[in-house]
Amino acid sequence: MHPDLTERILQHLNVSDKVDTLDLVPIFGEDHQKIIGALKSIQAHGELVLAEPTSRKSLELTGEGIEVAANGSHEAAVYNAVPSEGIAQAELMKSSPNAKVGFSKAMSQGWIFVDKSVTPPLVKKKVDKIEDLVMQNLKAVANGNSDLAANVVSEYKKRKLLQEVTTKSFILSKGPEYSLTLTKLETDLTVEMLASGLWKDLKFKAYNFDALGAPPTRGHLHPLLKVRTEFRQIFLEMGFSEMPTNNYVESSFWNFDALFQPQQHPARDAHDTFFINYPSKSYKFPQDYLQRVKKVHSEGGYGSQGYGYDWKLEEAQKNLLRTHTTAVSARMLYKLANQPGGFKPAKYFSIDRVFRNETLDATHLAEFQQVEGVIADVGLTLGDLIGTLYEFFRKLGITKLEFKPAYNPYTEPSMEIFCFHPGLDKWIEVGNSGIFRPEMLLPMGLPPNVNVIAWGLSLERPTMIKYGINNIRDLVGPKVDLKMVEEGPICRLER
């Protein structure tokens, strides 16, 4: 918009009582939409100008009409294509794209005729010259002269050479607050204006209560949390209780030793585990239980020969970022074994973060979420574990399972869990499972006839499959696209 277009409108009304905004277009040499924009700016300052809506109907050339106005009508094109000796009608129809319409119109105008006295019949000119009124009338409309007879306009509309356009405009006149200049409207009412009384002499911009406000920003659940909610609901449906998993820092005793994992195991090396410098050690342990763990490691017991090494308290005291939530399971099983009233069957689950000193790549991070289920009861067998896994994964929408023997320091027997992925058309590993060893359970004080079955899997892998994410760093970490988090659909597992 021209900077002084608002003032030009006000100045024009100073010498003219009324004016149509469409009439201002040739006067100002500006587009009508710019003039309407300037009018809106004036109206925002009060009743300087009164604007009465109106409309005008006018004729405009269609695309085909513009072509006819420039090159001549279809009938004229057909007439000009007829040579003096005549032409076969089939050949004449190839002379222009609209030859069929042009031939019909030229025949009705009496410009051409079909000579059937010769074989084959020929199309010949009937007059020596023609006047292309269609072209002339359309040129007149293009130049702003639309004074055509109603029947002519109707015909040209049918031929889609003309179209009637309704243009909305405003009749402007002076308002009760008319002025040649615009007064700046205040947008804020300040303390100084109120204190000095200046607000009484100022004009304020009106609030538009119909305007749409900016949508408020809100939080969005991360895909991991959405999938976690589904997993948690499955465990609760199966009668499990959730374990407390709020201590990320754990002692080596609960993370390794209580799980019958030897102190020289490679997983306890600094290359695989994050050890804590401060506080570097833990000191509070159940002393009688600690002595039983020490004995089963170094000397054996409960029918086991142990590992036969010099178990050191200093190694068990080292603090670390827990490498698995099985450390929480160990604490819960010890508590279960020593609760008042003796042992009672229990089903536990946990879903929380664990930490490992991994090399970062598309499928591994230094931290991830571990999903774990634990059942403690009398006489549980490998068949109970397999049956429970089938039911658990069925609720995840996975029905094709296979199991492969594996080794874990704290379970025997142990099984890796594989499922068939129809999208990849192959079997993929989804978790690990097993029955906790007597060397782990009996030192806790659990009865000899009690077995504990357990299984675990990561939360990230099913989330990546569910949301079609190929690189784990696109799911967790500083490179995560927040738009993906905002627009991610609700997780609905096919159960």
C-alpha cells in the first residue's frame, strides 16, 4: 500500500461528498485491493469515513474470448481457410482446433456453402468478404465498452467467450469524526496515562474480540512414553505389581554380586559399566545376606561349587549407574523372602532407564529403557515361563515366537526370545528370559521349592518399529525432531 493512500482518500472526500472505491482506481492508479486495505486502516481510527457496501456487475473475456479478440472468431478462421476453388469438408475440419463450431457459425451466417454438384462435395465461399462482428465486440469489451445487446451477451456467454463478474466495493462518505489526517491510536493503557489524566484525550485502538488468538503451547508425550503406557497396561492386566525403580545409582553388590555374577566378569569392567567417582562406595548392606553371597561366590553352597575365587567387599561396594533393572528385582526378591509372615507368591514388573558404556550407533545408546517381568511362586517350570511369554507377547500383537538356548550368569536355563516380523519377513531377537539360579535365590532366604521366572526386553526397539524410526538417535537424544514428538500418533498395539 502506498504510504499516503489513506490521506489521499480523506483528501478526495474533502472535495467530493461520495465516491465509489472502484472509481478511485483510475484516479489513484492503484489496485482496488490496496484501496480497500487503506479504507480498513482508516476505519480502525474511528468513524472518519462511512462505507456502504455495494456491488457492480461487469463483463470480462474468458480465456477463449481473449484469443478470439486477438486472432478473430472461429467462423472467420473457417471462412479464411476456404480457398477460391473450394475444399473438402473433412480437410476443412483440420484447419483449426475449433473448426467444428466455426463451420456451423459460418454456415448460419451465410458465409460459406456446400457445393453438392461436384463429386466429392466441396465447401466454397458464398460471399467475397465478411465483417467479423464477434471479434469487434469482444475487443470493445476488452477496452471497457460493454454496451452490447442483451441477446448478443447471452450468445457470447453460451459460447463461453464472455463471463459476468460481480465486483464488491464501498460507497465512501464523510463520517461524524471526519478529519484530513489520521491520529495515532494508542494500544496500551499505561500507569502514567492514568496518573496524569492524559488517557481522556487519547484515542485507543479497539480490541477485536472475534480474532483468533495464538494457540497456546502445550506439552506432548514422547513416543517412548506412549509405548511405555501400553506395556504398563499389559502388565497390570496380567496382575503384576510395579517395582520402585527411582535409584539410578546402584552398588555393585545389588547390580552384580546378588545376581551371582562373578567379580571378574567382563561386564564389570569400566569399558562396559559407568562407575561413580563420588560417592564411590556404598556401605549399608544386610550383613548376614552379604556373607551368604560371599560364601556362594567363593566356596559354593546350596548344591553349587561356586566360582572358587577370593570375593572382595571392595568390589561389591563400588557404586555405578545400574546396567539393568534386574538389580531392582534382586532387592524386591530379598524383601519378599524376608517379609513378615513368610513367603507369598508375587508378580513384579518394571520399566525404567539403565546405563551401559556402549559404542553409539544406529541401534545402541549409552542409556535405554528396560522392560522386565518377574514371577515368584512354588514349583514354577520352564513351561510356565514359555506360557507366560506367549500370553505377554500375544497382548503386544506378536503371536509367532521361537526360543533359543542362551547363557546368563543368574538364570539357568536361559532363553533368547525371537519373534517373526512380517514386515521384514524374518525372525528378530526381542528379549531374553530364564529361571533365576538357586545360587541367587537361596542366599536371599527364599524357600527351596520356590522358583522365579523372568524376562526382559528394551522399550526402544518396539517403539522404533511402531513409529517407523530407523536410527535410535532420532528417537532419543539432542537430535530428536520435536515436530515428530508433537505430531506422533497415539500408540495402539494390535491386541
